[in-house]
Amino acid sequence: MLQRMIKCAMLPALFILIQSRAMATEGMWLPHLLSNMNEKEMKGMGMKISAADIYNVNKGSLKDAIVSLGGFCTAELISSQSLLLTNHHCGYASVQSHSSVEHNYLDNGFWAKSREEELPNKGLFVTFIVRIEDVTLQAMQGINRSTPEKDRQKLIDANIAKIKDNAKKEQFQEALIKPFFEGNQFYLFITETYKDIRLVGTPPSSIGKFGSDTDNWIWPRHTGDFSLFRIYAGKDNRPAEYSKDNVPLRPKHFLPVSLDGIAENDFTMVFGFPGRTQQYLPSEAVKLTVEGQDPAKVSMRDASLKIIDGFMRQDEKIKIQYAAKYASTANAWKKWIGEMQGVQQTKGIERKVTYEGEYTKRLEANTTLKAKFDGVLDSLNTLYRGYAPFAINRDYYAELTRNVELLSVSDKIITLMNDVREKGEDQYPALRDKLVGSLESFYKDFSPRVDRDVAAALLDIYFKEVPTRYIGGEAVQIWMETNKSGKVTADKYYSNSALITYDKLKAFLNQPYRDLNTALFKDPVTRFGIALRNGFIQNVNNPAVAINNDIMRLQRVYMQAQMEVMDNKRFYPDANSTLRITYGKVSGYKPADAKTYDYSTTLDGVMEKYKPGDYEFDVPEKLRSLYAQKDYGQYGVNGKMPVCFIASNHTTGGNSGSPVLDAYGNLVGLNFDRTWEGTMSDINYDASICRNIMVDIRYVLFIVDKFAGAKNLVDEMKLVHPKKAAVKPVQKRA
Ligand code: ARG
Ligand code: GLU
């Protein structure tokens, strides 16, 4: 009895301990602030290096091995010759552009046998961060709490221009200033951008994209999602346009690659360029996202994906035409579904409400703060309630014009006409040619049969779900003409519109500008497109923009209020595509009752999923035979080949390709995804189920060395055994 009482009394304390230990992994931190904010905690979690090893402006540090790739992914240097590692899905477009029927690098992989064979990629670039500085004071000069909103941005823009002009930098570097904490702080980034980036190697899609859309966002995962590039510079080691005389960049730092692998509870950190998160929204905004906007977007994509999938399964040509479009539509669709479920499962909205209760209690107890921030949270929540219908209907419109491809073309034509109206009629031929040129590849992959069915389904949903007052009279009138039926509308349009083939479209746009103006109202698709767009702008977009301006202002004040009121909480800025570091521990999780997930997968799982000939789950012959012979070289452990693992690092889109580092700063993995249950981490991080998914670096090495026979690339790297090195020899007692 007594024992039980003691046990019960201890429970809350234990609970808090577990909670805070788990919570410790939330956050995407600025690398130059680690020594003040995170170093102690990181060391407590097992880190063996110091904050100065991660970010240092005076000598090479880890940050000098990390680049933003093309502004959409992350990549890292892994040799003194600037060998660059990123994801297969980040390099996909480059690999695709080099592929043809004769050289299908997507299907077969590609490995440059020498520097001469490395393939240049027009338009691809990487950006290093040279230095980060807090410029908040300068950016906010002349601004105080009573500065009118419309003047505020102008003043900031002028201040920022001045800071940029005065920034100390070399002429081959750039200065970039970004707002943080909803515009409460500003940081200056001195950057260096290299534009000669060459493809070195990529595994076939059956390894690099293994599991494709079925496995996307899913754990357990078995994808070797990596590819290799190289950064080239001028002979002076500075950024240079592509030239065959360029040489590999000699970098300030590159990452040693660990052969020791990971174990449960190991400390890991992910260094990269996360794109966008919204951690400081009020409860009404989270509610709007997961109860209003996500369901709206998902319902439109559900319908569209089902139809496209049906065609792709029947028709080989359509499968090729729609593969990439399907993947990108499905990627966000699946993420939103995970986000809704995750917020529900972790009671994300209730948690926000509880947090707001605590915030309000503290605010009420502090007269100074109350004077400053009274009513801010309530007003913000009220604004979001008023904003909700506009936001939801804006999403319906955006999904309609995105997923119905002909409406997206119509939208482009309307934009073209608006441009001409602004810039002058004589600009029409040039602007038209630009649009026509950009649409060539669109029509190559366009199937009117598919799009007609998608249009029929989505128009039905749109007119059913969006109240007519948000659609506008003109479009509703047209909808009545076709019996309020998506199918009747789509059939009529697809038999009569000039937009359904590239040749017809070209002829249509080749009429004199004046005639085109009238023709637009005769073509059924553009006529409908114009009516829908006008109705949307007037009834949804204009009011939404007006409310949104107020929301942005209050969101900024509420951010400041949270930082002052909740002063025992450590705040990190929302992701904004700037360099961040996040850390956590290798760990499995429990996604649902009676379900438990391990933290790592092996090649055995690849073979379990293997479906001969399947476009998602085929396995190349060579890999099967390496598996049969257990020929894993120095990369296997105990007869198994590690493939992927998960940890509680807080990541988001843009972190694809980010290096995963061990306690010593050695490369142990390559980030490429998150688990489905945890995709809500963008608005509601929860350490109990949020996990990032990484390729084990030993699998990368195994594929490069044993599968591709590109031992030359492995020889370029610096392979290390940190764990072995860390074990001190046992001292014999005398
Ligand atoms: N879900 C990952 C990321 O957003 C991977 C996407 C690419 N892979 C795919 N199967 N579509 O964005
Ligand atoms: N695949 C994502 C990317 O392309 C990373 C996954 C995520 O959203 O965390 O950046």
C-alpha cells in the first residue's frame, strides 16, 4: 500500500521528466546562436563537439560544408574535391533532363567514370552561407509601435537597402536580409553562389525512388534516395559561369563519413534549409488549417488523383505523361491527410487552447505587459474566424484552377491579357511568344481525355461546396447553362475549345490582339475561366487580402507578446528557407494503439517489398544478387545491410538532402522525408510521433561501391570510425 502510494506520487515527476526530455528535440535553430541557446542541451544529449565547430566565421566549420541546392533542397560536401551529396528526388529534374530513350539515366542510373564524364546542369546552383548577422536594430530604425502599417514596410525596405549597400563583403558574394519571428527580427546573410554544378552519379529509380508514391511519407521505408553532384569553380576558386576549364571547388570544409552507423538513442543533428513552418499560430488558425483548408484541398485532390490513376493504369502513354504530375499532386495531398490526422491524434487544437489559457493568465497578472498586449490574442482569433470562409474558398478555387489543366491554361492567357493591358498593346507578340513557348512541354504531357474527366468531377465539387456568393453571378449563370453538371460542362468544352491542342491554341493566340479580346469571350473555356476568376477576385480574394493584412500585423504583435509573456519558453523562428540546425535522438515510435515501429530498416525489407516488374517495387538484378551473396563489404553489420533510419529531428520540406550528423559532426545519414503521423510538425510538433526519415550513409556507400562499382568516389571521401576512436584503451592496473 505504502509502496503504491509512493509510486503514484512519483508519477507526475517522472511524467514531466519524460515530457521535457522529449520536448527537447523541437526547434529549428539559427546556427550562429547555438552557443547561447542550445550548446548545453546538445552536449547533455550526447554531442561531443562545440557550437564553434558547427558555426565559425574565422575558420572552416560544419556550416561551410552545407549548401542550399537550387533554393529548394539542401546538399553537403563530402570530399576535398567538392563531391556533393543530395537526394535522388532533389536531383531528379537534372537527371531527367539528361535522359533520353538511348540513355535512360532515370531507369538505369548514371555514374561518371571520370571528371570529363560529369554532366553540367544549366540553371542549377548552390549557395553557401558565409556569415550571419543580427541587423534588427538597423532594419527597425525610425519605427515604433505607433508607426502606421503602410509606412512601416516602406521604412523597413529602405533600411534594408541601406544595410545591404553597407554590408562588408567580397564582390563575388551577395547580401540577403530576411525577417524572422513574423517581422520582429532581421538577419543579414552573406552568401556565395556557385553555378557550375555537375552530375556525378545517381542510382536507378528502382533504388533512388524505391516505393515511389505508395511508400512516400511512410515508415518503414526502404528508399536509397540519394544522388551525387560536384561543385566547380573558376581557377581562382571563385564562383564562375559554366566553363569546361573550371575546376572542382576547393572547399573550406567537407564532412567526414562515418562507418560506425547509428544505434538507438544516439544523438543526431540535421543541418539544412527548411522551407516554411507556422509554429506560433493561434488556435483558430490551426483549426482553420486542419478542419477547413486541409479537407477542402484533400477532397479536390482525392477526386483528381483517382481519375488520373485510373487512366495511368490502363494506358502506358498516359502513365508516362502524368507520372511527375501525379507524384507532385499526391505528395502534398498525402501530407495534408497526415497533418489532419496527426493534429487530431495529438490533440493539437486543445493544446493550443491550453497554451493560450496559460498565456492569458500570465498576461493578466502583469500590468506592464497587459497594457502592451491586451486583447491581441482575442482579436487575432476573431480575425481568423472571419477569415476562414475566404481562406477555404480560396483553396477551392486554387485547387480547381491547378488540377483542371485547361483552366490553368485559361488562367495563364488571362494573365497574359492583363500584362498586355498594363505594358501596352505593342508588347503582345513578345509576351504571347513567351507563353506559347512555355506551353510546349505542357501540351506534350497533356491528355484531353484525362483532363475532361478531372474537370467534370472537380466542377461538381466546386459548385457544390463553394456558396454561390463566393463564386459570383456570371460564373453561376454559365453553370446553369450546362444544367449544373460537371460532365455536361466538360463535354461541351472539350469538344469546342481552342485550348485542347497546342496547334489550335497557337492559332487562337495568333489572331490580332483586338480580335483575341472578343474571341476570349466566345471560347467556352476562357469565357468560363474569366467569369470564375472575376468572381473569385471580387468575392474571395480582395476581402481575403484585406483581412490577411490585419492578420499579418497582429501575428507579428502576438509573436512579440508570446516572447515577452512566456519568458521561460525558448523560442526558435519559423522556418523561412534559411540555414538551421535541429537535433534529436535516433528512436522508433508508437503510431497507434498496439503498433510499434523500430528505428531502422535493412535490405531484407527491400526484398520483402520486391514485386518483379512493378513500377514502384521492382529491384534491380544486381542488388538482388548482392543480397543473395550478402556481399556488403565493410558497410554491412552482422550480416545485414542497413537502409534507412528515423530520429526525432524537427525537419520540414527543404530539409531534403540535409546531412545527418553524429555526435562528432561526421556524416551518418541523409534526410529525405518525415513519417506520415508526424507531418503536422509544421504547425504542431509533437516529439512522441514526429520523426524524420533518413537514408543510412552506409547504404549510400554500399550502392556507390558495390552496386555501381564507383569505388573511385568512395576513395575520394574521408571514411572514419568515430565510435572506435572514442573508446579509450583499458588501462591495466599495475
Ligand atoms: N515526401 C518527400 C518530400 O516532400 C519526398 C517527395 C518525393 N518522393 C515521392 N515519392 N514523390 O517532399
Ligand atoms: N521530402 C521533403 C523535401 O523535399 C522533406 C520531407 C519533409 O517535408 O520533411 O524537402
